[in-house]
Amino acid sequence: MHQGLIVKGYGGFYFVQSDRGICRCTGRGRLKMSEQSLLVGDHVLFTIVENGSGVIERVLPRKNTLSRPPVANVDQAILVFALANPEPDLKLLDRLLILCEVERIDILICLNKVDLASGQFASKLAGIYQGAGYEVIFTSAIKKMGIESLREKVKGKISVVAGPSGAGKSTILNALEPGMALKTGEISSKLKRGRHTTRHVELLPVAGGFIADTPGFSNLYLPDMKRTELGRYFPEISDLAGQCRFLDCLHFQEPDCAVKAAIDKGIISRCRYQNYVTFLAEVMARERIYE
């Protein structure tokens, strides 16, 4: 048997990258009957049949799995948000950060279209997330700013590129790997939001690594969790939670809350905290539904 990496799934076939090149495979019957589906990013064992195609016999253990986009064994998530045209949706960014925190995936926040925003706005936004412990990189895909730094970040890794439509994900990939010629959507001047241009998940060989180019997000549900767990996925809140008066403090209406005190002192971003409160309400509402 041979070992390879699923780089694309399309029309019931799986395209597996190995030392033999790319082999078009199908799944063995027992895999189709099991609850485990084959995902892009899976490391698999496969055999070659007479016509040169392959049959996937086994899926090797995964270190993580994303459901949207459906990708396995992700090393890092590159969250691409435009600084302008369209304006950054920080609530969506914080949702994506929670998803990555839950899956324990390394995170790189890419603030694109830096050439269209004021330096003050860009620095302030970056400071919010750097203060929470995240790595932030500025890029302009059109002007090739920050592309070399980003290229070093993707080398040797499986990365998932996520973010809203119109943020410039496909344009960035084209800048990283000239000649890739991914479709890039125009920004609607009326709707001020991007048109979806990416149709399926595929691992693209880029700068010595693989990048999953995925459809843009318009909405994203939070992972299942208890209300007391949400704060764990905000690093700046988690760091201070042990200083609160109550061990199960939700950092909302409780007295002597170290997190709320830090907000008043400007240590924690009020914007991030407001998103936390919004998400807390969602988690609590979901709990009541299933009680």
C-alpha cells in the first residue's frame, strides 16, 4: 500500500498526492459504509488497481477536523479580513477565532488591503488582537505588500484560508503563487459585499506548503459548549478568569469580576468583550433549548 494526502474531492473521486504524483481514487466499500467520511487533508493508505487509479483502504488518525470548511489535519488557520472595501466584520472574526481555539489550530490574522486604510485604523485594529495574543500580519495583495512574510508562514504547513467574501483570499493566493489564476470576485458597489467565487475545498500547493482555499463565510454558528466554557476561547479573558471572585464567573453580571475591571482599565478590548457577551447569550439560549 501507498500513503498519501487527499488534496481534492470531487464527483465521488478523491485525488491523493503521494510520491507517485496525484492518483485519482475511490473509497473502499467499508469506508463508504462507516460513519467516517473522507475529507480533504486526510492522510490515507491506498492501493493501485489495474487501470492506474487507486482505492483508499484506510484513513490514518486525524489531529483535528473542521466542519466548515470540511478539512482535516490543519496546521494553521489564516483568517483574511480586509481593512476596507468591505469593512472588517469583527464579530465574524471572533467567531472564527473561537472555532480555531476549540480545534487547537494555530492562528494567523491577515489584515488585507492595508493600502486602502489609514495607518491609525490599521494599528488600532491590529493592537486589539495582538493584545489578545494573536499574530497579525498586514498585506496588500494588489500591491504585493507583506506577501513574502506570508509566504514564509505557509511553508511546510497545511493551512486553511478563511474569511468573508471580498476580503481578497483568492487574490492573496495568486500573489503567493503567480500563475495559479484563481478566480477573483468583484466587489459589488451596491451591496458592499463580495460575490462567492470558490466552489469547492481543495488543497493547493503554495510556497512549499498546502493551502485550502474555501468559500467565503456569511454566517458561522458557534461550536457546542457550555456557558462556563466560552471564556476559555478568549485568551485575554481566560488569563484573568482565575482572579475573579467566583470560580464559575461568566464575566457578565457578577460582582468583583477581574475581566470587567480590566475592560474599564483598557487592558481588554471593549469590542471583543461586547462580542463575548453576544456569544454568551447565544450559548445560553442554546442551553435552554436543550434543557
